[in-house]
Amino acid sequence: RIAMAMEGPRLTAEAVRTRPLGGTEAAFAMLVQAFARRGHRVEVLAGEEPEEEVGGACWRPLGAALAGGADLVIAARVPRLFGVLPRRGRRVLWLFNPCRYLRKPRHFWPLLKARPVAVTLGRYHASTLPGWMPVSGRLQLPLPVAPPFDTPPAPRHPPPPIAVFASNPLRGLDWLLDRWEQRIRPAVPEAELHLYAGAATYGGDPKLASRAAPVLERARALHGAGVRLLPPVNRAGLAQAYGGARVMLYRGDPGETYCLSLAEAQAAGLPCVITDLGSVAERVVDGETGVVARDAEDFAAAAVRLLTDDAAWSAMHRAALARGPGPDWDSVAAGFEALAE
């Protein structure tokens, strides 16, 4: 038996296929599905909707505590969720954000009481979890890409000079628009920057929408400079967009602990230009599948090169495809299962 809980709206694997979702929401749904597919009895607390069976997992409202024992007890993000999960079983705190927030009393005391195994997403993310935190173990498990990005596409010819951005607009979009307006677009006058950004990707969060409004309004005003503000789309729509794009441009952010959008772009064979902020450099092989730029000027120069140099683009495109989509959800589920042994 595996018991899981997550705050926020209830989002199942079906939502991953049909709706625009952020990486955290998609990951939780895909792990639930993987556990159920592997034959486990999976019970999940999330959202406010009535109890329902979805894909072999039983979903209940977050307010309905789960009694009894379980082999694995997984709380996403916040340790207070252990209060509504079974008391018996191996407790696991699955972390997605930089871990400094766990120092706050409202998180620290439930953490101290539960003493779970802390699961982080990679090297950078693990570095944000202080060594003195009261956890019983530490494990790094990656976030696999969801369909259709788990199946590599066929190699393609160089597309038109279209760049894409598909991340939280509060994470470096203003900076990117500066680079685009001042350096990239003047060098490539026919280039376009397509932005798939908005609160709909994060469950329609009204706070995010309010905070993102100024930078999105700036993006709209740059239509004459080739900037196209597009509505967020589901993963099938993103895969189609990446198939017609030349490069993903993203500065990165200290709050970026994995960056599934970069992983998906690379799995689709899309070269990426980034800087070494947060975890994003873990997603790109510098000089092979993209560029980890040293500074703003290096970033702009790399973007211009990939938008205009067919040979450079083709080499990085094929290298990204050859690297493949990476681990799948079955292997990550097996990593969690090993904690119960």
C-alpha cells in the first residue's frame, strides 16, 4: 500500500495529457500512475473533489485522512501533510522547491516529528537542503519527461528562426526580453520569440497572474519586435511547437530545482541556450546539446548563432536526440519502492 498527499488542485495523469501543467503538478500525477501501473494499491489525498478511482489509484479529498498503515507514505513539498497520512510506514518527503523554507517553524516542527527520507531532484536541489535538517535519509531522483516527450522524434531539417520560452514568466522573462530587444532581434530581424507562459500552467494561480501581468504586458508590446505571447498549451501542443522551433532561450533561476521544460525541449531535439543559474545547467550538455552562457553577451551570441547557423543547429539537434529522453517513471517509481524495503 502506498499513501500520498499533495496540496493544491487535484491533477491526474489525464490532466498531464490534456492541460497545460507545471513540472511539479505533472510529476506527482505521473508517479501516482506509475505506482498503480506497477500493481500497488495507491491512495492519494489531493484537491477537494469527492472520492474517485482514476487509472487504478484511489483519489480522495485532502481533508479525508488516511488511517491504518502503509509501506510508503509520501508527502509532497510540505511535512505537515504527514498529519493526514498513515502513521505507520516509511515516510518520504518529496521536495520540489529550494529547501530553505523548511527552516520556518510551521514546516520545521512537522519535519522534526516525522523525520522522513528527503527526496530531492538533483545536485543543485540537494545542495539547498542543510545538513542539520532532521531527516532520516537523503535520496536524489530525477523527474522523467511525460508523454509525448518520452518518445524521441525523427531528426528534422533546420526550421525558421523561431525561439521559444516555456517557463514561469517571473523567472527571467524580463531579462530575456532585454536580450531579445537589444541584441538578438537586431542581429536576426526575421526571428520570432514565442512565449508559452501564463498562470494557466500553474493551476490558474491568481497571485501568479497578478505578479506576472507587468512582464506579460511588456511582451505584448513587443509584437513589432517579433515577440508572440501565446496561451499555454498541453504537452502535445508543446511538442508540436518545439518541432517547428529553432532554440529554447531561458536564463534559469535560483528557484529552478530541475526545469522539466528544458528536459522536454532537449528530449524533443531542441537546442537550448541558458546560463548557470539554479539547476538548469544539469539539463544541457554545454557545447553539444546547447550552450551554458557565461554572461548576457555570451547568451545573446549563442542565441544568434543557433538562429542563423544551420550546421551548428543540426549538430546540437542531433546530439540532443541521441542523448534521449532519460530515465522513465518506472525507474523513478522503483527508486521510491526501494525505500520501503
